[in-house]
Amino acid sequence: MTLPKGYVGKILRVDLSRGKIKSTDLDEELAIKYIGGYGIGGKILYDEVPPWVAPLDPANKLIFATGPITGTIAPAAGRHTVITKSPLTGYFGDANSGGLWGAELKMAGYDVIVITGRPTTPQYLYINDGKCELRQANQYWGMDAREADRAIRADLGEKDAKAATIGVAGENLVRYAGIVNDEANRIAARCGVGAVMGFMKLKAVVVKGQSRISVANPEALRNLSRDITTHVRSNDDLVSFTKGGTPSFFEMVWEIGDVPAYNWSRGDFGGEGDPGVSKIAYPGGYEKIFSGNRACYICPIACRRLSTVKEGPYSFEEKVEGPEYETMAAFGPNCGIDNIECIAKLNDLCNLYGLDTMSAGSTIAFAMECFENNLLTKDDTDGIELRFGNCDAAIEVLNKIVKRDGFGDILAEGTRRAARLIGKGAEAYAMEVKGLEIAMHDPRAGQAFGVHYACTPTGGRHTEGLPFGQEMSGDRFSTEGKAAVAKTSEDWTAFHKSTGFCEFASEMSAYNNDNTIEVFNAVTGLSLDYNKALLTGERIFNLKKSFNVQHGATKEEDKLPKRLLTEITKSGVVNKLPEMINEYYSIRGWDKNSRLTPEKIRELNL
């Protein structure tokens, strides 16, 4: 068996406890069966992290993985994934990021980095064209992520190097800390990957490379890339998306009831007529902070937002990135905040601290509802008036979370653990699945999202499958056939994200299913069709599921918060998960206890 094209063919293994680094060959079968990203990374995690290893344990693995598309000339092919056992959920954890870091890792000579162990003092990993070394990072420990990124590269004399760093949230083991790259503007945010990196006392992974990635059919790839780029630049919807990015669809998804408000409890925002929406959406209030666009690696869409607030209490460095839709929803309507400058400030603080904005915003919204319902008082919150809409309180609490100071130490544990610590019925307000705070898309606005959120391996993720687009073409409130809709979306997404493609490029119609596969085949030299891609994605999805089962997950984790099943907000319906879950198990090839059947294991060659 020959390794497909698009791969460097090398895995870097780093043992921080022993200070040892070695390079191994990427196995051809591993690449073909699991593609890359959380496919290959997931297989390594499954094989090498047994159930008795805790997330914050030197024997856990922190894996940085690219796909075969990453670093090639395919448009929007700059993604990388971080994989680990999650300190937030205790199950499979992964987080995906764009920008330039992933492509640079490939050019520096590696497809995958596998890190384990824990040194006595902070270190960082430096990779330059295949040469690797661990260096002391004492002087950078305690810096925010952007400051550390700039300082390390300056001290190296390598301004063009790319760094993936943690901020103080990772250092202090906040369970939803992320790993930021591109001067703290892009982030592998979810599942607490930054807390694992902080536990390992690894401040940064810095990469620099000049190698080109070999592809199977360069001419076909050039032609496909040209056609896709031409399509983007001539399509009015895509041109509009370049200008407005994810904030440009905020009003649309609000109108259909897809945006949570006041910790998922209400369908209004800012009073009668929802005046808060126009204050933060693009076009609208977002235009006050908008200061330009930026692209990830070879992306013709360039949807990254540059923001600036020069003066006042919410000022921050000029032309940093964000906030994106998920952050706007989490800190905006879900916390009852309609000040776009404040939301942008919270976004930048999360980037500096290295913090998942979805989990941070959701955890603060949870605490606000507890405060509003007298489960918490000012004595509990260190004197903070933690009410919906109080932007200054949100900032103050965020600062406490990353330092694990006072009440912030409770919220740093994530919503599930915080609810248990608070008690008094606080679990009713904890909007999480498997311990992960739910993404900012309401499963009452589309039934397939409910069974997807409940059953996806990492918790309430919209990036393990995005069935909403398929639902919008039919009756989104019907449960008929929605289990199959969720499964197909999940399987396709598992394949797609393992390749190194940007999900937005596909969702925004720069790519379609056919040309995605054509690009993949032109790069790798393989001959996948749509059905084979789905089968590969199904294998990867079920690999993650199998890890969870092995690490203690049961069918009791396949659930939604009661609020989503019983309370009606803007969409006018509840999610009807009980009508879909048994059908979902059946078409997934899972038994009644939410475990893969022997037949499905054989079918997928797991």
C-alpha cells in the first residue's frame, strides 16, 4: 500500500516528561481509512489513551493534526484540528482552527504532532523545516496569548513563523480553555484542549517551513481551484458574505428562532420589537466596529472580520479579529447584552486569555439566570450584580474565571460542574450536553439539530454536523426523516473536516459535494465518490463514539436539557427528541444501549 499524495508522511512524537522528540512514518492504512484531522488524531487517541487515564494526566495525548488538503493550493485549505481527552466532558474532545498555522505545520515537515507528558518547568516546541526542539518558556508563562506569540517569534528572530499558544486560561486549567493561533485571532476553542496544553506546561507550538506539498494531479487541482475562486468572486451571495461574514446572517437566523436569548429561556431581545438585534447585527450596529477583512490560507472568501474600538471602557487593540456569529449570540442575546462594543471587548479578552467564547458566554448566561432567580446572591458572586444585560459584570466575571478567582473558580469548571456546585436546582439552567455547552443554534428551530446535539460524541456541537441547511428546504418542525438528515450531515462533516477543508467554504457554497470530492481526489490520487466519502465519515464519527463508550459514556448522555423539550420560545415549538432517538440509533447501527452493534463494527472495519 502506498501513501496517498497530499501528506508529508511524518508524525512528530514529543514526550515532555523525558524531553524526547522522535519522528515516525505515517502509516498508509491509517491515512486511507481515517484521512486526517480528527480521523487520524482520533485513531491515535483511541489506541493510546486507555479509560483509566484522566484528561489532566501526563499520559493523556494532545494531538495536532492536519488533513491531506491542508497546505495545498486548494481554496480554503488551511484547517488543523487539536484532539485530546476532554477535561470538560471526560470524553472525546476536538477543536478546529483556521488561519495559517496548519498549513505552516505541513510545510515544516509534519502531518501530525502527538504530545504527552509533563515537564517540571514551562516549555515551548519549535519546529523549523523538520528540525524540532523543546525550549524553556518560563519568561512567557503568564503572558496573554497574543503577547506570547509576538514575544517568542521576536526572540527567535522568525517574524514569519506561526505560533499556537495558550493564554492564562489554559495555564490556570479553565476547563474550556482553547489554543489560539495567528496572533490570538484564530482559535481551536472547544472541549478544553487549552487546559490540557496548560497542564502539560506547554506554552506554544511554533512552526516554520518552506516545503511544498506534493499532490497527485497538479493540473486538475489548479483548474478546480481557479473555477472555485471564479465562482466565489462572481457570486453575489458569496461577495456579500465576504463583506459581512458570519454576522451578516445574524438577523436571518434570529427571525427563524435559531438564536438563544437569556440563557435559552426567551424569544425576545432588548424589548418589544427586538431592538437588540439591529444593535449588534451586520449591517447595523456591527458596522461601528468593523474595520476590514482578512483571509485564512488561500481562501477567496476572506470572511474574517477585523474590529476596532478606539475609545471608551471597551476599547482594545486596533484591527483584531471578531466577533463571529457564535460569539455574538453567546455574549449578546444569550446574556441579554446589546452593546456591540462590549461584545467585541469580551471576544478579544477571550482570545487573549485563550478561552472558548461559546462555553464562556453560555456559562456566564447560566450564572446570570441563577442570579436572577435568587439561586445566587452578591455574597456568592463576590459583590457582582450578575444580571442579564450587565456588560460590565460579564467582563468582571470573565476576568475572575480565567484567574480562578473567587466565584470565577466555580464557573471555570464549566456549566455542568458549576450547577452541581451551586445546587438549589441550578441544573435546570445548565444548557449543556455531555458537559459541553451547546452551540448557539436552537434545536427548537429545526428538529434534526435536537437528535444531532443529543447524540454527537463531543456534546452539543454544530461543527460535527450542520443539518439545519437541509431542514430549511422542507418542514423544519417535522420529525419525519430527521434522524437520517442528522446522520448524513454528521457523516459528511466527519469526512470533510478530516481532509483539512474549511467548513464555511462548503456551507457558503464555494464548494459543493462534487467538487469537494474532485479536489480531494486531485490532491490524493484516490478515487472516492460521494458514497465512499460518507462511509469514511461514518467510520470516523463512530470511532469517536467508540472512544466515548470505552471511557464510560452511556445512553443517559444522549439527551437535551429539559428546557429545550418543554419550553417554547421564538420558534413556537419544542424539540421532539423522543420521537427521533430510537430511529437514529437504528440507522446508526447502535443498539438500544447506544453502543455500536457487532455488525456495524464489521461493516465499518473499525
